[in-house]
Amino acid sequence: MSKPIIVWFRQDLRREDNPALHAAYEQGVHVIPVYILDDVNSGDYKMGGASRWWLHQSLNKLNDSLSGHLSVFAGDAADIIPKIAKSAGAQAVYWNRCYEPWRTERDKTIKQTLKDDGLDVKSFNGSLLWEPWDTHKDDDTPYKVFTPFYKKGCLANNGEPPHPISAPERLTYGDAPKGAVSIDDLGLMPSIKWYDTMDKEWTPGEDGAMQRLEDFLDQGLRGYKEGRNFPDKLNVSRLSPHLHYGEISPRTVWHKARQVMIAEHAETDGETFCSELGWREFSNNLLYHFPTLPEEPLQEKFNNFEWHKNDEALERWQKGMTGYPIVDAGMRELWATGYMHNRVRMIVGSFLVKDLLLHWKHGERWFWDTLVDADLANNSASWQWIAGCGADAAPYFRIFNPVSQGQKFDPEGNYVRRWVPEIASLPDKYLHAPWETDHDCDYPDPIVDHKQAREEALALFKAISG
DNA sequence: TGAAATGTTGGGGCG
DNA sequence: ACGCCCCAACATTTC
């Protein structure tokens, strides 16, 4: 019998459109599916609490779909992979690429070690529509502005992304390598039971991801362009955690969305939705070409910016106790569900960096720990974007007004009333500015005066914008 | 993928 | 009828 192939699962926890798994299957040999929780190499970017909760569910689903043959390990992948490859007598190790700097560095080492050991190593594109090295300007430098990146760099130069490939029909499995642990042993589930709401809100895993996509295309694609801005509407896909863990591939999302778009003559909505996948590509591109993106402002002039230090204000922001209903609603949605509507992410982000003048890293850190869709590329690129120090960033003077944003995008107050119940009985008129009424609510006074905070921010940001 | 300040226009009330 | 004022509505500029 010929030697088995190890398929190393990472952020591609699915069978459909999984190039590494498919390639191993096509070799017609035994497959050994492996997952490694690597908290050794990930530095400051070890998965946060919410991400771990999600991963626990997702690994169980993947293990089920592999008939219980997923072998799980914890530790330094650079030690574990060569060791199990040897003990299993494997001929090859296949995986789908990840793009976080700590991973690319680690994987490079592993690839070399395996090759030195005489193994075949192949990596594939399972997570992006186009590879970061295939999109660059005519002068070979990476794009830093979204629109030309997407239109020219991606669509015009590379064309439509490839169609998804099917799941392997019948896999045969090699023996589990020694030293594997159970998924429970990874200790991914929180010790305090805080995840009741999350359980109700989400269905991690490949089936849940596909169902979510179909529900969205059915109920949310029509009207997406406008409706996606309203946090109480069903016009957002909520696919981000599924995409992050690779429970569904972006190629599948892209092509299914386009099918529906064409069938229903929803061109504008479909294109807008696909361009959101484009933003995901853009973030990954930035992270790949600028590996310090999570740490350092992309625009150097921000190195001199004097962010405030205020632990109490940070805590009030984190807990959703700023006294601005739309901000607090978002922060509480995040805490309860591991997710926040994108429009509201922009509002709370602007509030942290421009109203409170706190460093965007505080926002990045908090989101990293609390989001189920925490993704290094998206999270870093987006925080730099809202802070104004990133690529194609919001100009320094773009400061969201939390009252008018609330009135504009949550006019009926359904979203705020759901997450900030203590002011639910206020009339619509005062819901986004409760300090303007005498009604007695057990709700904090505004942490800052927005008008005043705005002027202070304008002065500070202007000073470095030279 | 803002918002506020400032400028312009035009209808209507009024003497 | 006419000029004047007010102000909403819209446009432009500024941060």
C-alpha cells in the first residue's frame, strides 16, 4: 500500500472547494487529516475567547464530516508536523495557505524541513479569490487604494475567480498519528459559561455556513446596497466567521451570489456584495505586503500622534456604557454575540479613536478577543482605516456623529432598543440622545460632549496632517 | 463608507 | 405692485 498524505487543516475547515484535500484525494491514497492549535508561534495574536468558542464547534463539525478521523494536536506546528509525518510514514503534506505574517514565516520553515526529510509538500489557495502576489500596480508596488485595487488589480487583470471544486466523494483514512488529543482537550471552551447567546445566534461548521449563505441570498441580497447599512435589517450576510475559518470558500460565495444576482436581475446589489469580498481581499493584500499592519500605522506621520490614555473611558467603551445609545448597542451586541453589524463597527470605531482619542490598538485588541470573526487582516486594516492612518483611510476630518448616525440608520430604534433595554421606553425622538429628555432612565450620561470632542479631535488630527 | 459651517435661492407673509 | 424679511431647501466649502 502506498504511503498516506497528511492534509493539514488550518483556516479551511470544510470539504467542499478545499484544494489541499481534493489534491490528496485525487492521489488515491490514505489521507490523514490533522489540525494543530498553535499557541506557540502566534505571539500577540493567539486566538481570542470568542474565536476559540467558534473553533471548538467548527472542529467538531469537521471531525464529524471526516467520520471522526480528524487528528488534533496542540503546540508548535513546526515540531509537530515533521514528527507526525515521520511516524505516519507519510509521502506528502498538503495544506491551504494562510497569510498572517507569523504563519507564513512558520510555514516556510516547515516546508523546508519536510523537503529536507524527503517529503513532497504542496500548498494551495483555499482562502482568497486572488493571490496577493497577483495583484500589483503596473510599477509592481502593491495597491493602497481600494477602488483601483479591486477594479483593475483584481477584476481587469485577473478576471473572475475560479469556480469551486467539489468535495471528495469517498475518502479513505490512514491511521491516526500518535500523540493526538481530543478536541475537548484543546480547552477551547470558556471556563465561565458566557456563550448562551452565541449558541442561539450561530451555527458554526460547513453546513451552517452554506445554510447562512443560502438564507442571505434568499432574504438579503435584494436591497443589499442600501439595506446593509441598517443594523436591524436582514441585508447583511453574517458570513464573516464562516469565511474566517474557511467553513465556506470565498469562491463559493462569489459564484453563488452571482448566480442569484443574474437570475433575479439584482446587478447593483450583487456587485456591491461581491465588492465586500473585494475588501476582504484588499485587507489580506495589505497584510501580506505590509506585515507590520497589525502593529504600526501605515502612514508614518501617525507615529507622532499623541493618543489619550484613559482606562476608565476604555472600559466604558468596552462595556457599552458611553451614554451614546448606538455606540453602546454595538458594543453590547459584540459582547453578547461575538459579532457587530458593519455600519455600527464604523460608528464605535470612530467614537473610540476620534471622540475618546484612544489608540486604535485598544480597539483592535478588544475586537480581537471578542469577535467570532476576528481576522488579523480584516481587523488590522479596518482599525487603521477608521483611525485614518491606514490605506485608503477615512480623512482625518471624517468624524461620525453618533446621534445622527443612529437617527439615520436606526430610525425606528429597533436595534438600540434590543441592546440597550433600559432606554427602550423613550420616544423615538429622544432614543439616540436620551440626555435631551427628563425621562428617568438608569442609563449613563454621555462620556464626552460630541461637539466638543469633535473639535478637539479635528485640532489634533489636523496638526499631524500637514 | 461625514458633518458642520457657510453660501445661495426662492417662495410667502407682510407692510 | 413692490420691496423687505424670514427661513426652509439646497449647494458649496471647510474641517
